[in-house]
Amino acid sequence: MVTMVLVGCGEKVQTIPVGSERKADSQPWQNQDKRFVAPGWTPGNEASWNAQMANRAQGQNDYAPRK
Amino acid sequence: MARMKFICDAERCIECNGCVTACKAENNVPWGVNRRRVVTLNDGVQGERSISVACMHCSDAPCMAVCPVDCFYRTPEGVVLHDKDICIGCGYCSYACPFGAPQFPTNGAFGLRGKMDKCTFCAGGPEVNGSEVEFEKYGRNRLSEGKLPACAEMCSTKALLGGDGDVVADIFRTRVLNRGKGSEVWGWGTAYGRPAQGTPGAAPAPAKKS
């Protein structure tokens, strides 16, 4: 009914049509393309990704103990 | 995993703009957009300070609050991203942001803005991670490759730290302690006029008689 009234008045329907909503994003540890993945962690594994992030951040730490 | 954050150490930043160049190269940033910029105070004067600024990935992002088409979202890691397919290029986010992070390409005719572009913390956008489509729209998704943002990893002096907020805060705290400072380097009073411990303060202005 509302749609008919809007169409009749020359107004566009302003509800968001199905398929135009904001797309869902995938988790950062999911990656289909393995070409550029850094070594040392398992793509698809959340815990492995968390550990990799913490480990990689230590590369910015001048005061981290040297191996 | 704490929120992903950037900290730029103004003591170390030398205004090399390596972070700016790394970001532009890594993400194929459009003309007219500088996702990351280096701001220098008292440029050319002894004691100048520089700091690298990009999107702050705010917890309560004003860009997200004002968007009329709700194209913004925050990932569980705290990264503020947006969907360019929904974006209408109105510019509200650019007006709302206090850091000037959302920007628009300048290669449009007659002032046409096009889609908003901003720092994504090298986390891409709402497309398949690592896909060509994601790269074309949002730039590299380094987080999904197990890497940190290009700007932070390329910083020549390790002034710009990026990553898990707890980790980068701890790195920065270690630096502050090694410089012989303590908690007095932070806080409202330090930024806006309360003298540091042990230094003489300015006399308060006398109250006017009414």
C-alpha cells in the first residue's frame, strides 16, 4: 500500500533492497590466497593468527631480547 | 586479542614519510588521497616534532555515527572499515572525522567525489580476503597474511608502532621508561599546562574583581 502511494506520488521507495545491505566481512585469519602469507602460522587458525600478530609486533620492539 | 591500534612515537619520528610512501605503494591509493600523513609542528625550528597520522580506528567512530547509508562497520579486532559498494560519497564522514581520515579522490570531473577511501589498518574490506576485488577496492589485506600494516613495518626509526593495543602500548611504555620518564609524560595536565614533576610551574592568572 505504501509502495503504491510512493510510486503514485513519484517518490522512490527508500527501504534497502535485499542484496544491497553492507556485506559481511570474513575473519582476518581466513585467507584463500596463500601466495603472500607470512610463514610461521597456520591460515584458518584463530589462535595461530593471534600468536603471529603478537610475535610480529615484537619486531617493532628494540628492547626485545635478541635470539 | 585487544583492539588494533597505532601509536606514533613523536620522539623518534624524523618526518621521512616512509610510512606515507609505503601505504600508497602497498594499497595502490587513488590520486588525491593520502591515507597516512606526517604532521610536523614547528617545522624548521629547533625541537620540531613530527607525528604520523592516519585513521585512528576509534572505538566510538564519528564517521560511523554520521554515515547516512550505514556503510561503516568495526571488526572484532577494532578496525573501522566501510563498504565502498554502499558508500554514496556524501562526505559526511570526512566532515565528522577530527583527524581527516576519510578522503575522496580528486580525479573526478566537476568535483565528483566518488567513493570514500581511508586507512584500513591493512585489513582490506568486506570482500574475500586476499582476492583481486578486495585489492582493487581497499588495498592489501596484510592482516590476513599474518602481517602488520605496511606503514608500521616500514618505519625507519620504529616510531610508528602498529598492532595489538596491549603489545604496542607495552613497547611504548618500555621506551618511555628507558628514557628515564614515567607517568608524567601522559595525561591531560601534561598536554594542557600542568608542569611536570620537579619543574617550576607558571603562576596562575589573578582573579578579576567583579
